[in-house]
Amino acid sequence: MAFTLRRLLASIPVVLGVTIIAFLLIHMVPGNPAQAMLFGSNASPAQIAALNKQLGLTLPLWEQYWNFIVQLLHGDLGNSFVTHNTVAHELLSRTPSTLALTGAAMLVAIVIGVPLGLVAGIRPNSLLDNIARVVSFIGVAVPYFFLALLLVLVVALQFNLVPAIDDGSPTALILPAISLGWGYAAILTRLIRGRVIEEYRSDYVRSARARGCSETRVLLGHVFRNSSIPAITMIGLQFGNILTGAAVTEVIFGRPGVGSFLATSITTKNIPVVQGAIVLIGIGYIVINLLVDLVVGVVDPRTRLATAAA
Amino acid sequence: MTTASLARTLTATRRRRSAQRASIVTSIAMILMIMLVAAILVAPGLFAHVSPLFNGTDSLAAPSANHIFGTDQLGRDVFSRVIYGARPVLLASLGGVLLATLAGVAIGIVGGVAPRIISVVVMRIVDMLLALPVLLIALILIATIGSGVNSIILALGVAYTPGFARVVEASVRKLRSIEYVEAAKVFGSSGLRTAFRHLLPNLVTEVVVMASSAIGWAVLTATTLSFLGLGVQLPNPDWGSDLAAGATSLSTAWWLSTFPGLAITVTILIANFAGDWVMTLIDPTGRRTRTKFRPLGGLRTGMPAAQAIAPEEPVALDPAETPASEERA
């Protein structure tokens, strides 16, 4: 319980930091927001000044930040410069699509990475280990956006197995998920393979065998359980990278998600949307990491003690 | 001496010899590879005889003897664009890693030796940045400073700095309690002098290994950013933006995006191999008895084991993870 509480407290400054970065963004961008909002409408300086006042940009900085936080807590992230809808609405309507892609990519990574890493670690230098090596070799070196294009070229355009561009059907999720998840499957395979080999050499595996445990028991009860801890940590750490990687994958496959929305908003300088997306992705990432740490704490009580000592 | 032990000694010698030979071959291959990359960077004209901006007569020609990688919609030679496109990508990723290394070492040392109030504030900021995905940090920066190669260098630099700073800070903390650093302090060496004379040389190995393993990731991030249209602007050649431009005509002209994509893949592979090579050259675990890398060879004494370095993920270092792995070790 104390561990959970301490971990929760530790993430508060990070959440505040994310909101500060998001808040400062509007001031760091060259030109002022009112100008950007009235862009192309031939606004007079007086109109711009009026809008600045209306947006609260003339207040002292800390007061602006306070207003930003208060609005944020009410779920108000301002309005998009382009469509003038609320940012919260625009982001939330795109969230399910991104979450589906992230989840599917994570599933691909786990379904390929965990068994492959296990068999490769149990029998190093076997045929399966070599297959694992090829898979992780491709996964680490081929950028996911290039892998996506290759998959579209072969699977969608040559063989017409699945749609190349998102059409809303569940099969349209297959290619984006594979191209995004493969790289993380490769990282996971390498990690688990290394851990399994190491765990087999450990003292407790030897004493478990000496006690007469069956090999299945040794594998599941000792080797797998202990090598799953760094794997869970890794999966959690990679979540944020998959989330941002989804931005690129969404652009390629024409999926209407948060990532592609963020990318276009950056090029069009649609600052409220960028702010909202940063807060959304940043806090999502922090929450996932928090959950991962709590899960690891349950699986491996040693980490709880280690955090307490630190 | 029994026959069995003699046979064992012989096998061991043979194995050591073949390992030596293998390491010499890898070193030669790596040096040639690095020279080739340098040549492409300095004098791309040696490899590509057509300007990457020259609009030829035959547009969208498939790969042939004339244009080994084919031509694009405006008849520009794809091979030439791939060769000239290396420059922005490598500049951005090498520059970004260099910037991150310098900034990371500086911040790490400050975090390690500065008075507590400063170091806590600095490392809190580092932790906060570490808690954000690298690509997100890079995107935020580019949103503020605009697109272009220089922006990508800066974005990569800032995004990768926290990872370096964290590891350097941890090492500095360990080094501070080592006898000769304490002795230097007792003899009245100033903080700055201690940092330069005693801390910095001991960090070199670790930092070099980290930087070399970060390059592959930097190439990926840099090309991702230019793929999103935030780097070099068309018509100038760049792997990421060429790949994105070719993606629209994937079904009719596969060569437009395939070759820039292959170039990125090969570059990441070379970067990863080079990283592994550097790591075996300056192996901190001392598995290899001889060190070929002379300038760094003498600095291995008293080096804390670089346990915090994960070659797969140089940046995502969970602060909660480090004490756990220490305890396990």
C-alpha cells in the first residue's frame, strides 16, 4: 500500500511537468496565437489585441497557467484554430481508433515476441533460435514506416488480402498493427531470450532441479516468472513509443487517429490541438507506466523493497 | 601434463586465435564501411553522376542499366537522390547524438556534483523528460521552432539528452566516493578541476558506448520526422521525405519508396553493427584481455560496470528499474 502511494506521489510532478510544457507551447511558438487564429482574415491590430485579451494572453504567466489547469480539469482544452470545434471533442473522437491500433500492435509484439524469445532462450542456437534471430534482425533494422509500405505493396496490392487504406473494417487493422508491432516484438524477443538463458544458470533453478522439480515446473514457475518482470517493464516503457509510432502508421494507412491529427496540427500550427494531444499522450503514458510498476511490484516483491530503499 | 589437459590448452589457444582473427576482420570491415559512409557524405558526386535535382526526359522509368534505381515523376534519378539524401539524414542523426552526448554529460555531471538543491531540480526535470516518449519531445520542439534539418538536430539532441544525463549522473555519484576523487577533494582540488581531471576521463568509455548505440535509434527518429514532412523540404533529396513522396504511387512505381527505405534500413544496420563493434573494442567487463583502442585503453581502471546501458533502448531508462537490477546483480 505504501508502495502504491509512493509511486502515485512520484508521478504528480511529471504530470505537472507535462502540463507546463503543453501550456508554454503557445508562448514558445513564433508569432502570437491571435494572429494565427485570424490568419488570412485581414485582421486589424486592434482586433488582434482584442482577441489576445479575450484569450487571456495579457494576464501574468502564472495566472494563465492556473486558468489552463482549471480548464484542463474541466475537460476544456480550448477550440481548434481550424475547425473551431472543441479540442477535447476532436481528440476524444479519434482516441478509440488510436487505442485500437496501439493495443493491436502491442498484441502483435507480445504474441510474436514472448513465445519466440522463450523457445530461443530454452534452446539457444537451434533452428527456432535462428528464426528468432531473423525476425528480430528485420524488426530492429527495418523502420516501421518502411515495413508498412512493403506490407501494403505485397499483401494488399499484390495479393489483395486486406485493404491497403483504412475503410473501417477490422481487417484494415491487420497491416498497421503488424508493421507497428514487429519492431517491439524484436526487442521483446531479444530481451526474453537473454533473460531465459540467464535464469537457467541461476542458483534457484539449480536448487529447484535438485529438489526434483519437473522441467515444466522449472520453466513456468522459475524461469518464465522471473524473466517476465523485465519484459513487463519493457512493454510498459514501449507503450509511449508505440503511441507516438502510431502517429506515423496512421498517416501511412489514412487512419483518423490522434497521432495523424497531431502530425497535421503541427504542420498547420494548430496549437490548441497540439497542446491537447501532448497532455493526452503524456498522461496516458504516465498512467500506463504507473500500472506497469504496480504490476511488477505484485509479480516481484523485491522491486517494492528496492524502491523503498532508494 | 596429461593428454587431456594438453588438448584443452590447444583448443583454448585455437579458439582464442580464431576469435582474434574474427575481431580483426570485423574491425577492417567496419573501418571500410565508415570510410564509405564518409565518402558519400563528403563527395556524393563520386557515386552519383547526375544531379539529384536534374529533371530527365524519361519519367517514372523502372530500374534499368541507365538508372539502376529508376526515375521519379519528374525524371530525376532515384539512385542519385538516394546518394545525396544520405547527407541530411546522417547530419541530423550524428549531430543530434553529439548534441545529446555533450548536453547529457554536462547535465549529468552537474546533477552528480552540484549542491543538492540544484541537482535535485535538474534531475527532476530530466526525469520528467524521460517520462515522455522521444518522438513526442521531438515533435513538440519542431512544433515550436519549425521544420528543417537544424530543427531535427536540435529536437533529437533535446530528446536524447535525458537518457545520457541519467546514466552519467548515476556514474558520477558512484565515482564521487572512489578514493582518488575523495583524495583530490581533500587536497583542495576545485569542483571544476575534479570534474575535468578525474570524473570526465572515467566517464569516456561509458559515454562512447552509449553514444554509438544511440546512433541507430537517432537515424530511425530522424527519418521518421522527415517522413512526416518536418525535415528537408522537396525537391531536395532526403530518404524520409522521398519515401513519403513515393508512397502515393506505390502500386505503379514501387522503386520510388523502396530504395530510400532500403537505404534507411542498411544505415540502421551499419549503425547497430558499429555500435556493437565499439562496445567489443572497449569492453568494460574485461572479457577481452587486450584493448586495441589505445586512447581509451588506459582508462578502464576503476570504471564502474556499465550496467545501466541497455543497447536496445538507450533512452528509455526507468528510474525505478535501476535499483532493482542492481539488487539482482
